[in-house]
Amino acid sequence: MQTNRKMPQGFFWGNSVSSMQTEGAWNIGGKGLSVYDVRPADENSSDWHVAIDEYHRYEEDLDLMAEMNMNMYRIQISWSRVNPQGDGEFNEEGIAFYDRLVDAMLKRGIEPMICLYHFDMPLNLAKNGNGFMSRHVVDAFVRYGKKMIEHFSDRVKYWITFNEHNLYFGDGAFLLAGCENVEKSLDNLYKIFHHTMLAHAELDAFIHENCDDVKFGGMLAYTPAYPAASRPKDVFLADRATEFLIYNLCDLFANGHYSLAVEHFIKENKLDMDFLESDREILSKMKADFLAFSYYRTDVLDSTKVPDGTAPNRYLNFGYVENEYLEANEWGWQIDPLGFREAIDTLYFRYQLPIFPIENGIGIREQWDGEHEIQDDKRIEYHRDHIKAMKDAMFEDGAKVMGYLGWGLIDIPSSHGDMEKRYGAVYVNRSNHDLKDLRRIPKKSFHWFKKIFKDNGDEL
């Protein structure tokens, strides 16, 4: 065991969000509609019109991040804010908003990272272009991405294209890629994934040909599947699910080709994924500068629940079971710091690229009484245990890690629009159906993060 566990200088500590979960301002500043803007609230979720109103309150939020000693903030550019129709004229007022936001970060010593797509397809392209089912939408996305890179790369040195890119290889892809109205066939699922990979590859090549000092990474959702038992078929199916949902994407990011197992599956099943021979050269140019990932939990796969003939990237649709050995939060997300260490080690030793966990956190239901500080000890415990696991991966195992970004460290609506599932160290005073005053109130964990980040994570 290594006794010197002093963290490297230049390590990134910070916060990660999406535009629709933070900005609000859904119909001002020349913004066009995205698919999120037209989704109504329901009993357990809000609409997306206000979120936490960071469009108007970003200076306040950045002050809080600076007070917490963060040195990185990963944001997402809203495609429909800077290009209202997705493939038409660019909106200079929308671009100017991100100019102000990026400049305000840099003024506070906070390094920006930009994600170009976080499930918020411009409504026009979803309704009239079938989202990423269409090569026209791929071309529109590449045009948008190049414009943003050209405009911001003088100040923004870290970029990713698609948030949690492997989610486009699961059945959620039809919603996330703006393709809700197409047949949910395996052919179409593979087509969506392939099209998003082409878009990523085009921008990978563009950055590496034009921006010498910019780092371009691929991002995945890392949710390992443990076998439910030592039953050989449980182990085999868990390994196959991992090959298709994790290694396939990373093989593309790092080596420019589909996993050999996935290529064989496509060929044997005669899948029509709109693969042109010219696509092979486009993909071959990919070479990520780093591998980024989100990590919240691990899964367990029971092979007895998976019907024969199921595609490996759909095994968990049927075979997911709870892990009896792990604690879970209210939403059933199971807490597994050792799985975080395993994720870092696996990615680093398999691909030998710098690893960057850019989303990690726990959702907890919390209510502020209007007077007392929220005592979110469970959140402190979660982050402490995961940061310790990351340090074990670095110092005991030898993995190279660039930084650690928490998810939504100022409260935001969850990915399903639930304001009551809170990830933040700062409470935002609103509920699903009552905006209240949107006041920002630091929780107990705010002060814990402030010290951890100030000390560069050396003392937990």
C-alpha cells in the first residue's frame, strides 16, 4: 500500500449539470423549443420552464462554487438556444449568454468543460427530422458542434459531445435521441447509436485537426452489472452486457472501431444500422484524449429472467435484480464505492487513457424548514466514500485520474424533472409545483466540500 497519498497538483474538483436542469429561460433570448420545453409537469415532476433559473442567477451560483473552492464546472450548451431550429440560423443572443457564462467562470478561476448534447433535441428536429435516426440531424449536429468549438475553444479546453453516450445503445435511446415516434426495433436502436458515433467522430477529427491545446473526451454511463450468483450463465451474461454497453463504446472512443463482439452480432443478425463503408474511415479517426464517465450505482443481472434470443444490450431490461449486499437510496439506486474504484481501474488499465469521473452523487429527499441548516450527513458519507475509493484506485492501483466532478451540487430537478430528488450541497428553495423564491441555502455538505476541495482532497 502506498503511504504517500498526496493528490496531484492541477486536479479538477467541481460540479456537473445540463442546460435544461439549470437554465430555465425556456422562451426568451431567441431560444427555440427543445423536446423538454413541451413536456408537462405531473404529480411527481415539474415542467422544465424555470429549472433553477441559472440563466439569470449564474453569477450567484458561480460565487457559491468559487466559495466551495471548485476549479471546474461542466456545463452543457443548449442546442436550441444557440440554433433555435437545430439546423437553421444561429442565434447570436444565445451564444452571447454562454460567452458571459464562460467568462464569468474564468474570472473566478473555474475551468469550463462543455458538453454539446444532454438529451435535449431541438423540437423541430425531433418532429420533422426523426432525431438521430436521420443523417440530416447528424449533419446538423456536426455543424452546430463545429460552430461552438470555433467560437469557444480559445477559452474552453475540455469538451465532450454526448452525455452518457452508451445510453444510446439501450432502449432509452428512442427518447434521448429525439426519436420517440419510430419503431422501437433493434435495427433502429443500432442505427441511432451508429449515427451518434458518426457525429462524435466528425467532431473528434475537427478538434484534433484544428485545436492543438484542446482536450476532447468520450463519456459513458458506467453502471457495472454483477452476476446474481456464481451460476455460469449469470457470469456469462453479465460479461456480455458489459462488453456491449461499456467496452464497445470505449473501443470506439479509444481505438476507432466497434467491439469485435458487437461487430459479429451485427453481422450474424443482419442488422440494418445504416452502416456505409465510408463510415469505417470516419470512425477510425477517433482517439479520445480522456475517458469521462458518470457513476452512481451498480446493477445485478439474473440470467434466469432473460428470455432466449435477447440482444446483449437489452439483457438488463429483463435481468436486473436488487443487490442484497448493498444499501440503496429511496429511488433504489444502490450505493457501491468499491464499484467506483473498479470502474476507474477497468477503464484505465484497459484503455490506458486518463480517466475523468465527471458525474457522481446521491439523490436524497430534503426539506428546508426556513431556519436551520440541512444536515445531509448521508451525502457527505457518500462522497467521502467515493472519493476515498477514487484515491485507492490512484494510489494503490496506479490509475491516472484527471479530476472529480459531483453531479448537481447546487440542487436541480432530477433527470425525470423531480425537484424532490436532490443531489446538491446547496438547497434551492422550490418544489415541483411551487417556485417559491429560488433562494440558495448551503447545506452541511457545502462546508465539507469547501474544505475537501481547498485541501485538494488530501484529507477526507
